[in-house]
Amino acid sequence: MQSPCIDTLKTRSTALTPQQFLGFHHSLPSSPPFLSLSSLRKPRPRVSCSFKGGRNRSPNREIAKVKGKDNVWSVDNDVVVKANSKERGGQRRKKKKGRSVKNATKKGHDGSVMVSGSMLMEVEDVLQIQEPVIRPAWNTFASSISGIWKGVGAVFSPITAQMEPIEVGKKNEHLFDCYTLSRIEAVSSSSGGPKSQIHRRVNWVTLNPYGERQQLNRGGNIIRDVSIHEDASTKEIFDESMRSHNLPKYESFDFKTSDVMEDDVMGMEPGLVFFEDGSYSRGPVDIPVGEVTDSNYYLSPTYKFEQCLVKGCHKRLRIVHTIEFSNGGSDIQILRVAVYEEKWVSTANLPDDSDLEFDLKPFSQRKRVQPSELTGSWKVFEVSGTPIYGEDSVTEESNSTPYVYLCTETLKKRNLPENPVYFGEEDMLDMADVTALWLPGGLTGYVDVNKDGVLCIGVGWYSDEGINLIMERDYGSDGKLKEVRSKSEVKRRWSDPL
């Protein structure tokens, strides 16, 4: 996430192994941010968040309190009321000594917001109280995601939200985009169980040595292309009339001879929460937390949290957070944010002989979603999956965890990130007030710990037709998976009745 003292945080790149980043080998990431769940450790820059307390800062965070069928969701209404009362009282926060910023945002060259603070959500009306729903069938889910998928991919800095190189080319140039070809099919279980497994094989090719292109209007109708990349030198500006940055098309590559990015199998694992449309949230069901002893002080387990959103059954988005947990789970280091958008083209057992041109643009060619696009009233339909823990919670037959699925429908209002924010000298390295990454293609991503000690890993996918899809994954202060929420938000475009 971005900090007012971001220049201090841009330390030298760290070499990372290929296995850490979903096949994005030869990546040269910038220094990752930290969510320190204990205290701010100097002099290394970290984001300070505490499991025991703090503000709720994730863009779409909600605090659920279910009491029978009377009260369904109690979100950030109290925070909004306090903020409004302060505004009516005309009281201003006294400016501390040290550096001050006008708002907790980081903007790109074209003025677009790249990282920001939280966006408060308040419930305007409950349209449907919380009710149980049937857990989706595994065979239906496996059928929904099977097939041949063509896609694009990129990685982004967890600090600045800028694109990072994913590979070094033959001419020692950094490459920022990739095309992918995924073959996903259901296969028999390797253990001989009754449930099938989902086999995924992803081939990929890399391209784009220029970085992210953004259109700037610099007076009149003059439009220039800006190429942004952080790789050791300066930011270069290319005039479109002087140099063309046309990227090769998807069809120009031969994926039969390309490198394999992923080859894995997904089964009914305990940490997998899935839905019938093919969306899912995948990660560990337990994160190791506890006291650091002489026997485990050196352990820093690293996990991938993969969350998939589906739009119209033929397009899907996958965002993968790679996160390291150290010091008994008290320190969280975000290593990488990888993004893939894929389009279904055919079944897995038939070759793709279509002559249709691949129409997904690389992420470097897309505009970033802005906080103003997500403000206002939304009609929200939510389905949540909550694991049940106990002595017999994980069955030996399927190695899966039983879940309770609930649904609710509400009318909610989302407000812009709060500002201004003042930083004293003792808070200069605290980046906890900037939690949301605003990425190209209508994407958002956030990792945060709220005031109740709940770790939330969330992703969002907004489209111009006014639909916002969200997937959130919560872990309690004990390290156990608490809840997974899948939300479909429709923007309210009609005026209020008189």
C-alpha cells in the first residue's frame, strides 16, 4: 500500500524464487509492504496493524452481527455517525508536528488514484434477512470451471499498485504483460475417492517491454502515451507520433511450445469455498499463530490466497495474494499481487478451432477504476460460507471442511475514503491508512486487519454497466478461517422518490 513517505520505502529489489509467484519467474518486485500485527518496528518500514485493536480500513469491510432474524448486518454506521457529528460540530483535527498530507491517496501521472484508504459502507435498508442456502454440489462447480480459457495476466506492487516486470526478455528487457492458455478438466481422484479432482495446466508467454500505458490530455486534443516502469532508471514519456507501442496479438504466439506456468490439482480441500457459478476462494483453513519459541522462531510460512470472480459464466477474474507470516503470525508481509482475466473458449476435450479474435486487452492497456465510481447506493446480494469446527469437522473420506452457506440482500451506501490524514514524525512509516489497490480493468484488492483482530483478504471487479463483484476471506485472531463472502453489487441509478 502507498505511504506519504513512499520514497523511503523504495528500497532495492529482492530476489525471489520462481515457486513463490505463480510462475512469474525472473520477477523483480519492489520492496513489499508489511502489516505488522504487533507494533511498529524501526527502522524497517512496515504497516502497523494490531490484532487487538485499530480502525477498520479495508474498502468494503463489514462487521457482521447476526442475532436471530432481527439484525442482519451491522457495518460501519457507527463510524459514519461519528464522522458526521464531527463535521457538524465544526471541529478540526489538530495538526501534529511532522509531515502532513491532504489525503491518504497516491495518484499516477494522469491524476488517477492508485492506492487509497478505506471506503465506509453503511446499510440503508435490509431487503432480505439472512437465510440458509444449500451448499453447491462439487460436480456442478467442477463443470462450471472446466474448459479451455484464454487470458491475460500481470503483477502489481503491493506498495504503489504499479505494474511490476514479470520476466526478463532475451534482450535483457523487462516484460510487464503475459498471455495465458489454461486447460481445466475434472479427473478421477488420485486417492481413489468418490469425488473427482480438478486438474489445471496453464501455459504462458510474456510481452510488453514498455510498461503501463496511460493516456494523458495535455492541453487541447493532444494525447500522448505514457510508459511507466520502476526498473532502476527513469520514467520515460513517449509521444505516440514518434514511437509506436503496438503489442503483438494473442494469435501470434504458439502456446503448444510455450512455457508452463502452473500445473496443479484442486480437490475438496478444507480451505476451498466454492459456488455454483464457478467462483471460489482458495487458501489455508488455518494460519499458524502463537508465541515465538526457540523451536519455531525461524519459521515464516508463505501461502497463496487465490480468489476467483465469474461474470456471465464465460469471463472470470483471478487475483492471487502471496503472503508470508512470520514471528508467530504477528507480522504479515505481502509479497506479490498477481492478476489474471480469462475468457472461456471451448470445452476441455475439444480443440479451439474458432477464428474469432481474442478481445481481452493486456492490463497495461486499460484504465484504472477510481474510488468515485464505487460511491453511492448499491443493491447488494451476498452469499457467505462459514466453516464448522469440531472433532469431526474434517472428514477422512473427502478431507473437506463442512460449511454453512447463508444469503442476504441489502441496500448499502459507499462513501469516499476519509481525508485529510495527518502524520506525525512517529507515524511517518505507518502505511495503515492506505489499504486499497486501484488496478487496471476495474479491479481492486486489499489486505487488512480490523479493530476486532480479523484479517480480511478481499478483491473486487467493477464493470461500466454498474455491477461490482466482491470476494472476501476472513481469518480470526486465532488464525482459523472465519468466513468467506461472495457479493454481487448493482449500482442504484434511479433517483430517490419525492
